[in-house]
Amino acid sequence: MTSNLQADDNELSEDSDLYEHHRFVVDPGQGLLRIDKYLGYKLEKTSRNRIQKAIEAESVKVNGKPVKSNYRVKPLDVITLVFAHPPHENLLLPEQMTLHIIFEDEHVLVVNKPAGLVVHPGHGNYTGTLVNGLLWHLQHLPVSSHPQAGKYDEMRPGLVHRIDKDTSGVMVIAKNEFAMTHLARQFFERTIQRNYLALVWGDPANDNGLINAAIGRDKRDRKGMAVYENDPDAKHAITHYTVVERLRFVSVIRCKLETGRTHQIRVHMKHVGHPLFNDPVYGGTRIIKGMDTAKYKQFVQNCFALLPGQALHAATLGFQHPTSGNQLFFEVPLPDNFLQLINKWRNYTHALHN
């Protein structure tokens, strides 16, 4: 029994290492076989339970449509599935911390992440991350709140997306494997609604814009990303933006992601000449627009001090609940220091006009 297995890397997002995508084309000579058994043969290292959870979450599709476990595969069926990767248990150490939880039930948890908090343990950040705090929170919930009371080992924070350390805003976290797989599919299929607010340098020419520019790893600085027009390794990326408020030398914009590449908004806005204010990686810590006076330079430095890191906030998040099927939508306000930064520019702009 042979099949064609491929992952369409050009369609994967910045969070693609949080889940895996498989695609099989059933052999012409394949006899009728239940899909759960077929996938068990094809994915020998994957447990039957994990396959069943993916089928229940409608993350297994045949010819583009979800199927049940008893579906019998036929020759030339195209089977696709998305699995969420489980957390790296060796990196997960529970730590008590204050979390701003805005929604929680037995399947998902939605938080408002502050700027400066790393999301997941990794090289150089094995403690003090959001996941460390989430693990402590889940382990200390009352037993009655768990769908399988007492089975704390099945409660764990499952990441299906990220936001950068210095970006604030709303995130959803799965609390069990079913929810992880269901949410991973939504991110993979781009049905998640995500909008960001940003303060950028300059005054965009148009009120609305679309940036269609492929993004790849920066060849000069492997820690960053860059736009490449003719690089086969660069990934298709589209950002829509709307100018919310013009403040002469800076502007407040709203961004909607059509794709979700690493640092997408930051890279795209730099590409069009409007890097995010105080972005240390993509040119936002230089004074790009304004006056060549000591007073103005000091004003900008005071603004930088008010909001360390790039001025970017994940303002809204919408997704389908894994079990109820209801569409949930969450909106979190700008952090106080971000609001203070905008007000500082408003006052400065008003003073210039008077």
C-alpha cells in the first residue's frame, strides 16, 4: 500500500511548527478500508486515539469534506489531516503568575497577553513564559471543572498560535487534544479572524492598502525576516491595512492578516516605508519622520521609553468553539502605555497646529 504524502509548506503559517499537515492520495488499487484503519497504517507512530480525536474535530477530510471514522476510503481519494503538536513536556514547568483570563471553559482559554511576556519556553527562555503560568493555572483548577474529573495529566496548555514577546493582545489556548486539533485546523484553513492595531512611522498615501509580498528568512540576519520577490523559499503573504488616525509624523493603523507569516505586519510595514514605531528589528527605533531639532528628538526618545518594543497590539480574535460550534469573538483594549503613547502624539500634533 503506497500513497503520496506531502505538506504544502508554502501554505503553512508562522505557527506551523505547532501543528503538522498530511496529504495522502489513495492508490488506484486500494480496497475499501475504514479511514481510521487506513490512517493507522499510514501513520504508524501516531496513536489510534490521536487519529480518532482528529476525525472528531473534523480535521480529517476526504476530497475536501470532513468524514466520520467509519468512512471507507476509495481509490484516488485525497485525504488531508491536521494534527496539533503536543507541548514539549520536558520544557513545561508550572509557575505561579498573574494571568489576564477573559474567557475559560473546559476546552479553551482566552487570555490578554501583556507586552514583554514570552509565549512558549524555548532557547534562552525556559521559565517565566505564558505557558509556564498556564500550566500552573490548569493544575490548580478545581477537579469538578475538568471534563474528566481528576485526570490532571490530560489538562495542559496547547498552543495553536503565537504573538511576539513585545506584542500585546488576545490569544486562545487549547486545554485538551480535541480542542488543540480543532483550533489548529481553523488556523491552518485561515478561518480565524485576527485584527491588530499598530502605530507606524509616516503618513500613508492612502486610507486603505493591501501589501502582497512574499516573506522569507533574512539572509543577512537570520533572526529576522525580509521581503523577497523571486525567492522560492519565501512564503506568500498578504496584509490589509486601514489608517485609523493620522498624527502627522506617525499614524495609527488597523491590520488584518490574510496569511500569518513570522513578523508579517512588522516586515510588510517596513517594506512599504512605514515601519512600526520603536520596532528594534525592522528600523522603527530610528527617527524616520519629523523635525531635525533637539526638542523633537527628545520628544521621540520619551515616546520610545513609554512603550518599549514595537507598537503592535493583537486587538481582536474570532474563532469557532471546538465543541459547541458557536462563533466566539473577543476584543481587548490597548494597554495603558500604548494609549498614553498615542495621546502623547495627539497632543504634540495639536500643539504644532496651534
